Amino acid sequence: MGDSKTILAAHEKDVIAKNKILKQADYYFNEAKKLAPKHQEILIGKTRMEIVGGNYAGAKNYASECVTLNPNLGDCHWYLALSKIYSKDVSGGKKDIQTASSKGYDTISKTSLGELSDAYGYIQNYQDLIPIYERFITLSPDNAQYHSSLAFFYKQTGEYNKARKEALLVLKLSPESKQNVEEFLNSLPR
């Protein structure tokens, strides 16, 4: 129930309603912890809940507790990495990503890449978003939105030729985006 409420909260736009749903999630996780205090799934769920709620210090605490409880579980290290990135500790997050991977967590699945993209996007770390979207494109080369996002990240990092190339791919994949692509191309320095 806690995980379900967290998913609902992540999609809720109204802040008051979102906080109410997160309180419900917290209640369910706390009840589960009473029944099974050593289950790392509860700590992982609480970490995700805190990330959705924007409490990155709380997320880091739960993820750290999860790592302490089961240091061989890659999931714990993954969510510790995400909480660190949201807290702008990118180098610490990258170390935990490597640890998560070495412990069997799939750090390059679409789900993992999406979570990582959200974290880097939150802190506007465009440089680290680039390899994520390059990987997304490897997985789904005909997705115009991935190319569009990559073009934007290249622009933000000053890689204008690469931004142009991606924008032209967007135009090829999504001709109805012609006006937006032209505006983007015109916004790039010559």
C-alpha cells in the first residue's frame, strides 16, 4: 500500500493532496516496519516516498539504513545514489551507482535511466543527462522526444553542432514539429 500511495503521490499536482497521500504512504510503511523490521523493501519504499516528497535528506537516511541492513543489496545502493544526486552530491551518487551495479542492480534499464534522468534533471546537471539520453536513443532510436531532449542538453552544454544534428533528427522523425525545430535551430549560435 505504501508503494501504491507513493506512485499516486508522484502523479498528484495539487500539493495539499500530494502531502496527504504521502502521509498515508508513510503510515503504511510504518505499519509494515512494525511487522517486518528487517525487510529492506520497506526502507527502499520509504526512500522513494521521501524522494517524491522532496525530502532528500530523509531519503538519504532511509537508503543508508537500507545499506546498513543489507550491504549486498544493489537496490539499497541505487536509492542511496539517487538521494545523493538529488542532494547535489553527484560524485557520491556516482560511486553508489557503481556499487549498485557491482551488486547486481540493473543501472541501465529504462526504469533506472528514467529515475536517474529525473534526479539529474532536478539539479539541472545537463552534462550527466547526455549519456542517459544517448542510452535511451540506443534503446529506442526512433523516439523523437529523446532526440529533442538530447538536443536541448547539448545546447545547454555548448555543444551546438551536436544540438543541430539531434534537432534535424527530430525533424526527420516528427515532421509535425517543424516550427519548434526551426525555432530551436535559430536559437543556436552560429
